[in-house]
Amino acid sequence: MNGQVSIVGAGCGGPELITVQGLDALKRCEVVVYDDLIARELLDAAPKEAERIPVGKRAGSCSPKQEYINELLVQKAGEGNRVVRLKGGDPFVFGRGGEEAMALARAGISYTLVPGISSALAIPMEAGIPVTHRAISRSVHIITAHTAERALPENIPQLAALDGTLVFLMGLHALERLAQALIDAGKSDDTPAAVLSGGNSPCPAAVRGTLGDIAERTKKAGVLPPAVIVVGQVAQMDLRSPWPSVTVGLTGTEEFQRKVTALLERHGLGWHQVQRGTCRALETPVPWEELSQRMGNWLVFTSGRGVDFFFRDLTREGKDVRSLSGCQFAVIGEKTAETLAAHGIRADLRPEQFTGKALAQALLHHLSPENRVYLFDSAKGSGVIPEALGEKGISCCRISLYDTIYETALQSERLQYILFGSAGGVNALADDGYDLSGDTVPICIGPVCAEAFEKRFHRKPLMPPEITAESMVETLLEHESK
């Protein structure tokens, strides 16, 4: 029998903007086919064993064709799976959800439709712009500025004659031509306009101006797609709360930011994504035979991510955990220990301080020269452990299972604090030339991170008493209260 497909709008922003119905479908699915611009935390809602298939479309990059996505949905449902097609915004607002529904109907596949919050409404509201306002604009018109031929919409004269709000999606590439065409069609060059990039965009930005200068302002600000263009009197409005609030800049991996944002939102604090770190697996060969045949090996993990990649490779090689019976396991931190335990192994060693230096010192109390240490970490990990062990004549084989790729967002004007969860995030931000305001208070998760920050930004950061996300936020709250 065929399975079933739920075409779900993920909303436009954090994971909390998905509907209850959409979240329920995710929790029960066997396959999730997802777009690029969604909150990655939503993928965690799907069962661990569910197949995850990315099919995101990004401007200027090679993307899967819509026909392929349609066939993929039909194929996966035809195999009897419960499939969630997770789309950014609302599936039926320039999301091609209609095309996917028609393809499923032709193939005789059952499907349900779950609405989402469209970027046409959410992104302007995020910037404080109401797309309708009884005294200013009593209509809103949503237009796509993206065509296969990169031509402008054909009805520019009719659009220019409208009194309401014009919202253009996918039009950043044509902004200058679009603005000029509206002016040529009779729209005043003094008409307020705004270019907004927000929601799950990697580079949030909000630029306001007029039809006459918005293209120049946007180019100067370096706005990157995706972006929403708003034209009309409401574009000059900013209804965000005028009362001062604490805004926190976030750096590091999605996993780290997920922990921190939950804590910040619990205390009513706003946050801005300064940097996005994505972990990518590396095809580094693991000497499985050495691990299984030698006694007294120590396997060392510095993160839960490394633990997951290790066991993924173990399974892919057709081996199981019993082949590691002669090994002992050491970890940094409670979370890494919990991840290891989830794979059926309790850590033999975990230092009280969650640092590489502390772990190296703890290992030296348990090792002899005939022991061999295998360190599984990130390509951007520090060399503290191998160096400390090498000084004592202990052999350490370092195997980098993954790397973290960082993207830096546009500068933000309103950061009171910025949080760093790793030295890698500090170095990546400095390498990108990020200009950290002297009024922004930096908080680094631990001594290695703090040392990297002081070296790159020539300032002393705050450091929490414990190396945890919870302790970082408590440090922020304590500083703010003073």
C-alpha cells in the first residue's frame, strides 16, 4: 500500500513558528524532505531513525529541480512511508507546494496540507512593518520577482497604480531594475521602500529608504538573498518595542545555539544570530583493526558530535560495539558523556573541569607508555591533548571526524552581549573581519575560548564559573543585573 505525504509549512523564523499540526506530522514521519531555509531544530523533532533528505533551493547555487522533488515524494510515499515535505514559510505562497500536491494527486498518493507563516508577512513584521494598516494601507499585494528569464513582472504599470503595500519575494537580483520600473510607471521616487532579510536567513538585515535610493542603500549594506522587498507608506514604519531590551549575539554551532536560545527565551531576552556553524562529516579513515585487536587502547572524545560520527562510521563499516571490548573511553564534559551513554557505553574517565588540558592531565594518571590513545575530534580542535601526552612519551593518534564551517552574518547595531561557545567560532569571526563594538560584552564558555578571544580581539571577556550554556546565561544575567 502507498504511504502518505504531509506538505508542511515550517513558518519563517524559529522552530516555535511551526503549527502544532505540522510538528505532530514531523514526530510521526519516516521520511522528511526539507528545504534549506528552515529552523534546523525542526529536524530533531523527527524520529531518530527517520530518513532526512535535503532538497533546498538557494539563489546562485545548484539546486534540485522541482520535477526531481515531485518524483522523490511519489517514490518515498509509494514505498509505504509517512513522508513530511517540510517547506519554508507557507507551501502555497510561491513555495511550489501546489505543484507537489498536483504531482501526488496524479500518482494516487494521499496527502494533507498544513499551512505555515509566509515570509511575505513574517519578515516585514519582524522588522516592525505592518503590511496593512487601516489608516495607511488597506491592501497588500504579494508578487514574485523571480522568473526563469529573470524578467520583471509584466504588470508593473498596474502595480505602480495601487495604493496598498507591494511585497516582492525573490527579487533582490532585480532590485535596481524593479525600483526604476515602478518609478517609470508613475510611482513617486519618494515612495518608502525597505529590503529585509530575516527569519532563517544566514545574514539578517533591514534597509529602509525610498524607491529612488533603496537599491544603492541595499548594495552598500551588502544584503544577501533571500530578501523581501516592501514598497509603500508602511515601509517607513518601525513598530518594534521602543523600550530597551537586552539583545544577545550568538556564535558557534547550531547545537550550541539551540541550547542557548532556549535559555535566553525563558528569561525574555532577544537574540541575533551573528554566526552559523554547520558540522560536516569528514571521510577520515579509522583504524578499526587496531582498535579491535589491541588491548589497552583509550578512545577520547571532545564532543557529542564526534561520538555520533564515530558510531555512524562504526555501523557503516559493518562492525558493532563488541569489537571495542578491549578499549576504554574518556570524554570532556557531561553532555559528551550522555551522548556516549546513548550509544550504550559509559565513560571510564571524565575530568571535573571540562577542558582538553584537564582531560590530558587525567589521562596521564591512567596511562603507561604501552597504552595508545586515539583522539576523535573536530578538524578545528586544539592540539592540547596530543601535545600534553607527547611530552610524557604517550602515543596519541588524532582522527578528525568532522569539521565546522562558519558563516558570518551582517553587522548588528543592537548587541549588548555576544556569546562564544568555542575557540573555533572566535577565530572564524575574527577572520571574517567582524567589527565587535566596544559596548558589546563578550562571554566565552571556557579558558581555551577566552584565550582565543583575548588574542584575536585584544579584550578580556567574561567567563562563567562552569563550562556550560546554563552557566553562560547565568553569568550574563548576573552582569546585567549589576
